[in-house]
Amino acid sequence: QVQLVESGGGLVQPGGSLRLSCAASGSIFSIYAMGWYRQVPGKQRELVARIITGSITNYADSVKGRFTISRDNAQNTVYLQMNSLKPEDTAAYYCNADKGSLRFWGQGTQVTVSS
């Protein structure tokens, strides 16, 4: 099993920045990808950014150029730096880890972008 704990969400004004963190623990060996997804009520969870073993990253078109995903292997932590935030970025953000055919999720952290 893999446990994921997110932190760093909150309320921010449009144009502001936040950094989300996701700390992984447990059976973390062989995790080959970690990522961030987000979900608003009534809609499906959508990919925001993902980082695959090494440094391969991919991003949703809506966040390209504004968000950056990174991974600290020594700390078993993945980060999501979010800049130039927009009201439409408001959502619950979930960290995930892929290990073999298994996918693990964190409990989520709320990001609200509002003036």
C-alpha cells in the first residue's frame, strides 16, 4: 500500500500562486508515476499534471505555462507549483501514485481562487 498526504491548498486571489505538496509513504518502491488531478462538484476528475520516472512530464492544456510539477525522490514528495491562478482553477486537488496496475489517491486538498 501507498499512503499519500497532500498539503498546501487554500484561498488565493486571481493571479496569485500556491504550491501543493504530496508526501508518499509505505510501499513506495516501484512507483513509476505520480500526478495531480482536480475535481469540481458534478464533474469528472481531470488530470492536471503528471511526472513519470525520470523527468517526463505532461500537463493539461489549461495549465501549461502556469503550473509546474516536480518530484523530490529523496523526500518521496511531489510538488505542484501553481502560478497565475484563475478562478477556473478552483477545485479539490488530488495526488495520485501509479505502481504497477495499482493507482493510489490522497485525500485531496481544496484550492479556491477568488477575490
